[in-house]
Amino acid sequence: MISFGPIPSRRLGKSLGINNIPSGKSCTYSCVYCQVGLTKNYSSNRSQFYSPDILLSEIKKHIGKLDESNKPDFLTFVANGEPTLDINLGKSIEKLKTLNIPIAVITNASLLHLADVREELCLADWVSVKVDANNKELWQKINLPEQHLNFEKHIEGILAFSEQYQGFLATETMLVNGFNDDLNSFSQTSELIKRIAPKVAYLSIPTRPPAITNVVAPHEQKINEAYHTFSDKGIKTELLLGFEGTHTGYTGNAYEDIINICAVHPIREDTMLELLKKDNADASVLSSLLKGKYIKQVSYKNNNFYVRQYHTK
């Protein structure tokens, strides 16, 4: 369950996901819109999870199962939680560089106040940092940070990393109706992003089932206002509003492919049908996983999705 996909990424092409945080979600945040659900294990302390050697070995095996048309464009740390909680992240990136595939890390930026985290992320070719808000109250409301995290240190950490990092730096701002979709929020957040000076600032909306069921995207007019507020400050801004498509990578083992992808990336029904077809599997695989409560079906915006289900004691 360390790697999954490749899955189509609106930012990275064919992205082989690396889930370096095992089992239930461990994170510094519990964002209201999170597609993995509410945080089961709040933490701001870095820990050991998989060893770098095991992680490298498993990813080599995964890549070896892919046909040539499914070879990934990026190896992407996009975990079941916050990937920088992994104290071996830097060592793992160094090991993976031997595969000669660009490495990306998608982080919520909450631990960038730590010098070792910044240094380890500097090893990656592409880094995306989350910037949903530029004031403490809204940060707490939308990201629900772990109690020991400090907003001012959080911002200082992002700015320090932006000065230090030499790779491709992106920011991502999730726009949520009733939270950060007003002109004042757009103005405050864009001012911070201008200081961060990313190569590109992505504006996204919830497109998969969120942790809080009443979380929805802002109205189109609000999204347009956000885009122009960012662009008018000279920030290269792109919108991430649509579905990535059904072209998901496969290894030939439908059970593993479905469970591994669902752990961090809800699978839309049309994508699920395409994946079963590629893995030469039928609907009985899906039925078995649902019956065994390994995954569950949820509905969001008139579409059915399949998400990972963890057994509770």
C-alpha cells in the first residue's frame, strides 16, 4: 500500500503516488474539504514509518508491473496524511532519485518552520505548498490545525522555504463556499502568495467527497473574482476545477490497485469501471471489496465515488 497508480494529475501528468503514511490518516491538519476524511491521528511530531529501503523496493516492484504506456512522469509523495511527518522523507527522496524519475511532494506546509523539513523538501524536483488563508482565524477554521501549531511560525516557514528552494515551487489554494470565498480573503491570500513567488499558483475547488459533507465549491462568479484578484497582482494563476479523467494506471492486481488508490484518492465510478477493465477484472472484485468493508461508496455532486474504509474496533 506504499504506492498507487499512476493516476492522471492535472499538474503532473501521469503521477505514481507514494503513500508514506501507513494505515489511518495521520496529519497536522483536518481540513474541512479533505478527500481522505477527518484526521484519525493528529500529530505535529515527525515519526518513522516505512524505511527508505523498503519504500524504494516496493516502488521498483510497482514500476516493474507497469507497461511502457503507463510509466510515470513523476513519483509523487501524496500521502494518507501529511508526508513531511515522515522523518525519513529526505532519505527516501535520495533513494528514489536513483530511478531517474522526477520527484514531487504535495505538502500542507505546516512543518516548514522546521529547518530539517525545508532541507529535505529541497531534494524534490517539484513541491506544492498549501496556502488556503492568510489570517489565523480563517486558517484555524478551514484547516483545523493540530493545537501545537503556530500560525505566525507557519507563515515564516513557507517564506523561508520559498527563498531556499531551487526547484519548481507551486502553491495551492482550495476555495470553499462560506469559508475563504470573499474578496477580503482573496486579497489577503494573494498578498501572501505574491511574497512566496511560486512558479504557479493553483486555485482549486472540492471535486471529490469532502471530510465535512456540507462543504461545496464557491459560485462561479466567486472563482472568477479569485482568479482575477491573484492575476492582477502579477501571479501566474491556474484553475484546477475539472475531473482529471479515467486513465488510471494498473498493475494487473485489481484488489491491490483499488485499495491503494482509494486510500488517498477517491475513485469516481467511471474511473472504477475503466480500472476493472484494464486489470481484466469484473464487478465481483468491487462487490467483494464493498462486502468486506475495505472500501465504501459515497455520493458527491451527482457522482458516485469509492473511498477507503478502515475497520474500527
